Amino acid sequence: MSDVFNRELLKKAKRVVVKVGSSTITYANGKRNFSQIDRIARELSDLQNQGKEMILVTSGAVAVGVDRLGLPKKPDTIPGKQAAAAVGQGVLMHTYEKIFADYGQIVAQVLLTKTESLDRHRYTNSRNTFMELIKQRVIPIVNENDVVALDELKIGDNDNMSALVAGIIDADLVIILSDIDGLYTANPQTNPDAKLVPLVSEITPAIEASAGGVGSSRGTGGMATKIQAAKAATSSGIHLVIASGTEKNAIPRILNGEEIGTLFVSRENRLQFRKRWLAFGANIKGSITVDEGCVKALHKAGGCSILPAGITAVEGNFEPGSTISVKTAEGHELARGLVHYSSGELEKIKGCKSSDIEALIGHKNFDEVIHRDDLVIL
């Protein structure tokens, strides 16, 4: 991928996922920022009227619930957060529905959890529902179902949720609006020399390492989750832009090719639907580390299968058929795939020739640990 990308190409984006953070649609005291919500609804409605297909992923349910319940701050416990979300989701959705209706739009609430991504059949069913809503010219408004989420509200941030939704519906572009107006060379809050990075053509380990922690106290995401979302989106052939939620007319200006925020350029290929689920929907059960020769082979055109000879280490406890991560010696994740052998078996055959598999573990169902058809390069 060239380092030069003409943002004019974003004008061609038809199916667009827009994610808004809690800090964009609520004030510091947790109360709803109606002017911001109205602006976002107006911009999305106008673009929908132009023939584009707009999907909104929204945070804010917990923050709005905290305000409605009169709590001094966001609860620390999972039940407390879930109770706030249960109250806030209804309030927030009513607000969106009322304002979007003023602009002549029909909206639908879609609540997702990890189970919709971990099970391929539910993943497919979610896609069918989204596609029908889009066909009916309805604007889906998506949030995680925090009320039933069990693991600290995790997917568990709506940055990654936006990338997941974009992958499910095969979107052209994701726009993440928050209190962070893009990727910087350093933390702009502590380093006055930090500069905004307008374009990222490859998400390197250095970029991943530079991402900090969570953002504002009202949200669950920071730059780290946005980089994760960008990695998921771009690997699926989807562009992603991070921009400030307070930037006036940011959404239509981005779609008009203006240089706002940071653009993460997608890879040229689009992952097949099954591979997209494999890479970003399936639950990762463990990992293997591969040597430099295997890394080079994986990056070649067409890729390759992973053989036991290229494996140097095994982490986790997993069975055959599990989805695992493939890492470099430096710990950088470079691929994900369906493994043919258990973690215990891999400990015995790592570094060995395929012809030695049966002698080492008593059987050999496959020469490959991961076949290239079941492997996704990130």
C-alpha cells in the first residue's frame, strides 16, 4: 500500500459506520448534549437522504443512566454499571428516535453482545438483520447490550464494536468521533511538540505500542481501543477515520475528502465473510509464536500454511478447531487461524517436521498446524 492516498476516494463510500463516544454526546456531568446529538442526527439524516447507508454506533447509555439515577459518579461494580445502562439505554434511544424523526428518518435499536460475534450462525443472523434494515432505509443505532454483558462491559468498548459492525455489514468506511481528534506522534496533553498524524498506511508494532490508556471518565475507550478498531477495519478492507466529535460538520466533510483527523487506509483486499468472522468475531483461545522464516513466508503473496517446524512457542490451553493467534518473536500479532492440533500436541511437535508428527503424538490428521485457507493475515 502506497503512503499516498487521495482522500477524494472517500467520496465513493456508500455504507458508513459512525461511532460517537460518551464524551461527544454528554457533558462532563453526564447530562445529554442535545446540540451535539441534534447535529449528528442532522448530518447522518442528510447523508442518508443523499442515498448513502448510515449506521450509528453510540456510547453513552451508562453515562445517561448515571445522570438519570442521580448518582455522583459511574458505579465501580458490574451490576451497578448494568443497572445504569438499563436505565440509560431507554432514555438515550428515546432521544435519538425523537430527533431523527424530526429529520424524517426511521431508526432501529440494535443491541449486540460478544455472543453475536463468537457464534458464526449468530454472526450471520446479525448480518441478515442489519442488511434488511439497510434495505428498508432504516438507520440502525447500535450499542453493546451492557445490561447482560458479564465481563466488565467488554466487547467492551464501542470503538471495537464499530469495527465489528463494519465487518458484519461489509461497510466502506468507519468514522470514530470522540474527544481525541486523531493519532499523534506523542501524547499531546503532555508533549507540546506532538503532531497529528493525518495518514496511517500500516499499523506497525510501534504505533500499537504508542497508544495510551482509556480516555475520559465517561467512556471506556482511549487511543489503544481505536488502534485495535483500525486494525480490525483495515484488515477487512475498510477505511477508518478518527476525528474530533466537536469538529463542525465533521462527518460530511470527511466524506467529501477533507483532511480531518487521522485516516487509516484499508488493505486492498476484502476478507471473505467467513475469514472476517474468523479474524475478528471468533474467541481467541491461545497463541503460537513462529520463527522469522515463517513470518517471511506468511507475508508473501498468497501466503502459506503454518507447519510445526516454524513454531517456537505455544501459549494457552486449546483444542483442535480453536481459533488462535499467530505471533512473531517480538509478540506482534500477525495472523489468526483455526488450529488442527491441541496446545498439548503442539508442545510436542513444535519445531519438528510434519513427517514426525505421528511418531511424536500417535496420529497425524494433517501435515499443517493451520492450513492457509483457515488463516487470516492481519
